Amino acid sequence: MASRLITPALEERLKSYPLYSQDGKGKDAVCVAIFFIGHVRWFVLEGQPEGNDTTLFTIVCGLHETEYGYTSVKEMESVKVDGSKYGVDEIFQVEQLDGFKPVKLKSIPDEDLQAFLHNME
């Protein structure tokens, strides 16, 4: 069920990390992908197809609060920000961080993510 965000490689990777598979692992959970738009980042921990969509369990940083949550890939793919409102002639969409290799959350050098994980201890 490849899509713009769920590439065949990520779809295969998620088979090892279905929903609830990393429950309770905290900062030792493996981040399997990172999505972003502007300064908002989704650290993907788990995911699985549900109907014609994929549900991801993520930590999202860069919004009002950093939090765990479930995310619909179809909803993420529908997000578009008109850059002309900010003086840029471009439409921005949620993208996957190219070249990211799965790693434990505690190894990701993201200040917001690490602060969130520290507060969860």
C-alpha cells in the first residue's frame, strides 16, 4: 500500500513495528522514520495499514506541546501550506526525512524530543 509518504521501504520496515509493539520501551523505542513540515517533526515508532490508510504511532514535536499520538498517513499527505503567505512561491507538504536509518529515540539529537523523553521518566 505504497503512498507518497509510505514508500515500499518504509512499508516493509513497519512490518517489524506494528502498533503497540514498542509499548513501554520509552527512550529505548526505535524510531523507524521521521516526517516533517517546517519545524514540525513526527518521530514514527510504529504503524500498520488500516483499511485504505496507515495509522502511525508517533511523537510529534514543534507544535504547541510535544506529545505521543496516532496519526493518519492520508491526513498527513493532505496537509499543504501555501508558502506565498510567507513570501515563498512554493506549496509545502509533509515529507519523509531522506536517508534516515532506524535508531533508538535516545540517540536522536533533537532537543525537543530529548526534553520530552526526559520529562517522561
